[in-house]
Amino acid sequence: MPDTRPQIRLTQVVKDFGTTRVIDHLDLSIPQGQKVALIGPSGSGKSTVLRLIKGLESYQHGQIEVAGAPVPEPPRGWRWPGPRQPTVHRVGMVFQQFNLFPHLTVLENVIEAPLQVLRLSRDETVERAHAYLTMVGMAHKIDAYPATLSGGQQQRVAIARALAMRPQVMLFDEVTSALDPERVGEVLAVIRRIAHEQQMTLLLVTHEMKFAREVADRVLFMEHGRIVADGSPERVLVNPENERTRRFLNLVAHH
């Protein structure tokens, strides 16, 4: 029988920064392979949700699971006892900033984690790197250093680096927000291709509403650390029933 457990599950998760509640008793269940866009105003908790799923943030209450296994508290998540692959390595994440190692070439950036974390052979990591750099249109820059690349090119390398770990879940945190407008399209095209060709679960925080409509099976609208609208792109973005969602979409449309 197929595994029907959610690929991502948050149960009554609470996250406070000091006296500020950022995530407020959040429940979220995402099945394997679903493509989900997470939208909402700044400060609503969207990026924090991604960081919690990746295991980069601790939380005060609730439970988070990926592929049926609990996400460990940081920093224990990076030093996993025994042979079992840590939950955090099942989750790839691409950030607003590219975070490439400046002293490493494009190839070296992509193979570093599979070599050091997964302990794969160099031949296998190089083969993976070539495949994913080809997918994102950066194979011709394999020997280049990050400083010689445009922002869009660096972000595409960052996506290839995340994919090289063969994650079950990919998280994208406003990956076009630091780019020049003319570079946004090339990065969105790569994510669109991943959404269409890969079976992995995607969760992306974005302000690109047209793009969310194109790639997402489901759209979540967040405010004050809670999900206040959840449905198909048509239901949430085109004909929103929620008044707060309508106001937000009107505001985004006029910027």
C-alpha cells in the first residue's frame, strides 16, 4: 500500500522570539509531491515556517515531522548519531541570499555537501553536480567563482547545490527578492521546471502571485503566525473568500 502519511506535518507549533509570538499554534499538513505557495504580509511568519521545517529554528510547543520523522532541534540536527540519514538532509532550502562559498568554484560549491555530509565518492558528486547544473542552465560556468556571476546565476547555482543532496522536500524562501528585475524570470523558470519535472514536495514563500498561480497546487495565506486561507490557486488568489486575503492581493497588485 502507498504511504499516505503527510510529507510535512506541523502540529500546534508555537514559536516565540522573546515576547513576540511569530507562529501561533500552527497546524499544517502537506502530502508528498504537493507544490504549495505560502503568501502573506511581511512579518506574518512565512520564512520562520520554512526555517522550522529545515531545523534551523527551535520552537516552544508542538511537533514538526518530515517524512514521518521528527525534525531535531538545532544544533543537534547537524550531528546525527548512528547511520540513519538526518531529517534535515531530506529537506533542501534556497534562501533570499545566495550564500555560496566565495572561495570555491561553482562545481566545488555544489559537490561540497554531498561529499562532506553524505560521504559520497567524488565521482558520484561530480556526476550529480553536472546533472543539476545542466538542469538550471549553469553547466557552462562550472569553473567560475561566485564573484564573477550575476545574482540570477548565483541563485541558480544555489538551487543546484540544494538539489544535489537529493532532498524529498524543497523550500524556497523568496528566492527572487534580492535579484534585479531582469534576473527574476530566469530563476522562476528553473523553479517552474523543478515543479513540473520533479516528484519532490515544494513549499515556496513568494510575492510573485502570477508565478504562484502557475506552479502551485495549493496556496496558503498567512497572517500573525496563522494560516487564514488555504485552497487552490483559483480559490485563494483569483476568487478569495477571505477579506484579509483580498486586501493583501489588492495591495500587491498595485506595487
